[in-house]
Amino acid sequence: MTRSFAAVAAIFLTLNADADEARIALIIDDVGYRLTEGWRTVSLPGPVAVAVLPAAPQAARLATAAHGSGKEILVHLPLQASVDDGLDEPGSITLDTTREGFSRAFQHAVMQVPHAGGVNNHRGSLLTRHPGHMRWLMEEIGEQDEWFFVDSYTTHHSVALAIAREHDVPAARRDVFLDSSRDPASIEREFERLKAIARRGGVAIGIGHPFPETLDFLEATLPELERDGIKLISLARALRAKEQPGSGKAGGKFAAP
């Protein structure tokens, strides 16, 4: 009896090894313009995902290089923000975009970012609060081969995650922006907050940008992460972990370790 119980316990602990581990996944947004920072992003240690702006002049080059380095690639899809500050990316999808126009813009963006396996939104504080446009987005993502969605969560009114789940699109929401301020002390504080969320909930997703200050911090910090009891994992694993408590789903690419 005792031996049988021990064997079952050992199997349980093996299958649930991740449950006792604090894990983070990281995305670097806005890649595709500056080559120096782009190469540094591609060279970051570990499975740091790279979100590429489709219209950026170095988009295809850096996406291909990131893929060659084993990084996950996302289409950093430009969506309309609530404030018209003149900073919209070329090809940005707006509230006035028709369903047909949405599909054209999405497909064009996909073609500009080779090796992509998912989408996260660039800006989008206006569009992500509109269920109709988010349904269109999830329909387009659902047409791809096992793609996923990460809500950059640029507004607390976003409905993107809820709509993704309605459409059975594997999805999650970022937990922390690392560098809303580029001050190194602020970046460090936000990274500590990301780790604290991971320790409480098991897994957390952070988003940064290819700023020199952010890259300096990550280049120095990531190699030491596991010594602090934190594991850097892929977005695929992070999404699987975030899905399991609510839905129990772990299909397709998200069933991989």
C-alpha cells in the first residue's frame, strides 16, 4: 500500500512539475525599424518572443533572423488608438475599416512577417473595445494554422480576450509593461512586479520594447533568472498554463512542452 501510494505521488509530482515553478514569458514589441536594437532583441537569451511591425522596413529580415534563433514570432498588428496623435503605423486597422478591408489588411500584414505564429496588438485602445472588430480579428486568426493571440491590453475596456475565447483562439493578456518609463530603475521595478505576479499565479506575461535601456536590463538579467527561482518559458507554454485553470484546453501546439 505504501509503495503504491509513493508511486502515484511521484507520477503526480512529475506531471505537475510546472505548478510549483514561477514562470514568465516575455515579448519584445515594435521590432522592425532599427537594426541595431533588432539584432540585440534577436540575440536575447532564452525564448523571448519577437513582435514585428508589418510595415517596418526591416520586418521580414528581423523576423527571419529571430526564427533562426528559435524565437516565437508575432505579427504586431497596428490597431486604432483612442487618441489621434498622428503616430498610427502604416496599414493600421481603424474603426472605419470594413470587413473586407479588415481581411485584406490582416492578410497583407501576415505576408510581411514570415514565420509568425500569432498576433498581438500594436496600440488599439479604441479598436480592442469593439466586439465586432475583435470578432473579425479572431475569425482571421482562426484561419491560420494554430495561431494564438496576446492582448497587449492597452485599455482596461478591451474585450479582445473574451472574444478570443468565444472563438476558441488560444489567447492570454499581458500582465506587465516593463518600460512604460525608460528609466532603468522603473524597468527593474516592473520586472520585479512581473516576477511577483508569476510567484502568486504561476505564470505571467511581460511586454517590453527594443529600447537600449530595456535591452541592457534584459541582457544582464535573463541569464541569472533561474537563480532567483523564475523560469523563462515560451508564449506557447504560458498560454497553455493560463488556459488550463479556466478551460482545461491544451490542444494543438499548446500541448507541446
